Amino acid sequence: SGLDPVAMIQLRALIQREKQKGKIILITTHIMSFVEEIADEIVFLLEGRIYFRGSLQMLKETYGGSSVEQAIATILNGSAIQTPDTLSPQHHQILASQPRFQPTGLYAG
């Protein structure tokens, strides 16, 4: 994340070139549309535990949905996964009330 459109296009092209050379490329991302465009296989991890490993087609067939996001949402909403405390709304509320820095001024440029 954080890539501008030109950088994203360049990264996508680089990954495709390296894949054509037979190289294995490991990418971590939360941008599921990017995953759908470039991945041959995905691994879904939560707190160090693998919840899915396989092709995009297998993910969609197993967990339903027309997108990776929908399939992952199905996994996350499943009874097999306990939502960690760090994902609870209370935890986010606490973090939001404890800023890491004090702003000294505003800039509008």
C-alpha cells in the first residue's frame, strides 16, 4: 500500500517479468484486488496460523464469493476463527485515544 498509480503499474510489470523467469515471489499485502491480479497461490495468515493455502480458484470455490475479499470475509466470520482481542472495537478505541505524538501546528499546502 502507499504506492501511487505509476509505481503500482511498474511493480505489477516487474512481478510479471520475474514470474515469467520462473521465480517465486513472496508478497504481503492487504490489497486484495492486487492479489487477484498477480497471485498464482495465496496463503491467508492470522496471528501466525495458516487458515488457507491454495489457488485463488480454490479459495473462491471453498469459501464462496466472487472475490478474494468475500472469501476471506467468510473465513473471518466462520466459527473456526476466534477474533483476537487486537481486532476488537474496544482495542481500536483505546489506541485511538492515545496519540503517539502531539501536533505542533497545521500545514495546508
